Amino acid sequence: MADIPRLNGVIKALEQGQTAFTAFTPVDVESAIAMSGSKLDGVVYEMEHAPLDFPGLRQALQAMLDRRQIAQGGTLAPAVTPLVRIPPNGGEHNQWIAKQVLDIGVYGVVFPHVSTVEEAWNAVGACRYPRLSSAPRYKPPGIRGDAPARAARYWGLTQPEYYRRADVWPLDPQGEILVVIQCEDTRAIDNLPRILREVPGIGVVLIGEGDLSQELGYPRQYEHPVVAKAIGDILTICKEYNVACGHPHPDANNIERLVSSGFRFLMPSAPRSFGVLEQGRKLTGRA
């Protein structure tokens, strides 16, 4: 196992103290091909507000595979790491959807509308296999069902190797699965310190500023002082607990401010992703 390098490019950027750049994109083959040839660290396929399309996701992941890219890179790590945003894992506790997308082969899951410790606990547990309570790093206990064959093959690992790597980072330093929770309402902000204190295994807290601005009474007015303060509060809490904070709407007008403020997971939506990516990489010294 020691000779298998880091597979998840988003985790690699974060653990090196860099800003991770991902793109938010629909589940389709054309987007997959375009994103796989980019300088992005990862791509987040949208299945919350877009159709819950498991066959389409499987096709998109296959389309990201490039034989020449793999041969020239000399590594099993994908050039661009596929993740997916699933429907809300709040009151519904949709761990079955997390199981489906992980079994297809994604390297991380974005969980929308996580507002309580219980919901965050469930999100992390949904991405972990069960183990004995005496095992290291037992909590949160895993609830993912056992069917690793397709994911292991997509990752290029044997099933025993996959079991060892298919855990959440940074709870497991060798884990390749990234758990991203979205903070999208005032209740989530109030509970965020306790969530980050009591739920190990959260890799990124992504601000859901659309829903947050709706609740605050200023829909999509992201620069309004009330909305800006709430966003700033989330960023401050994440820094206090040393958890990367993500922003879903970087653009040419705000990218410099977001980078200098300390956001470490930036996720513009396609097709503006590439322009923002180039600007962001220059600002972070990754050009």
C-alpha cells in the first residue's frame, strides 16, 4: 500500500495547504470530457437540483478516463477527481444515495442542508464501512453497505486495497473520500462550532449562500451586509476549527477577495469555471 500515492486530488491540495479548485457541473458525458482535461483538482456533479441520475453518473465517470493521460501520468490517481452533490442529507438522512454514488466510484460526497450534529454524524457515517467499536477511529460508526467491486475497479485497486483507502479524510490520514457538508441556514451556523467539535471526518464546510440569503430575506444578494456577515461567521468558525471552508460562487469580481479571505475550496459552476480557475490559480501561486 505504501507505493500507492494519494488518489484524491482535492484532498491532496488541501493537505498540502493549498486552495482546491473544483467545478460544479451537470451529469453528462460532454461536461465530463471537458472537465477531465482541465487543470481543476476536482469536479462536483450536481444531483441535488438536477436529476438523480445514477446511470448518467456512471457514464460520466467512465468518460473522464483517458488512457493516454493515465499512461503518461504513471499513476492511478485521476487527473481531475470526481465528486457528487446528492439530495439533502438533513431530515431525510439519504445515506442510501451516498452509498449508490460511492459504489459507482466517486471520491467524495457533498451533503446539502446539514444543520445539526446528528445530520453531520450521519453524513460522515454514510461514507464509512462498519467496523468493530474497538477499532481505531471508530466514530462516527460506518453505515455504508458492502459492495466495493465496481468502485475498486474504477479506482484501479484490489478490493482489500479499496477497503483500506475508502475511508474519510482527515479522520483517516490515508482516506481518499472527502465529506463536504453545506452550511445553508442560520441554524447550521449556530450549530457549526458543535458540529466541527463533535463530528470528526468533515473535510470541507461549503457555504450554501443561495439558501442562506433566502432565509435572511435578501435572496442572492450575496454582498448585502447581513448576508456577508453570515458568510463571514461561517468562515471564521471553520478557521477556528482548522476545517477548510468552501465558496460555491467565485467569479472574476470576487475571486481575489475569496482567496485572500482564506476560502480553501472554490467551486464555480460550468461554463465559467475555466476562466475563474486560471485567475484563482495565479492568485494562489498554482499557475
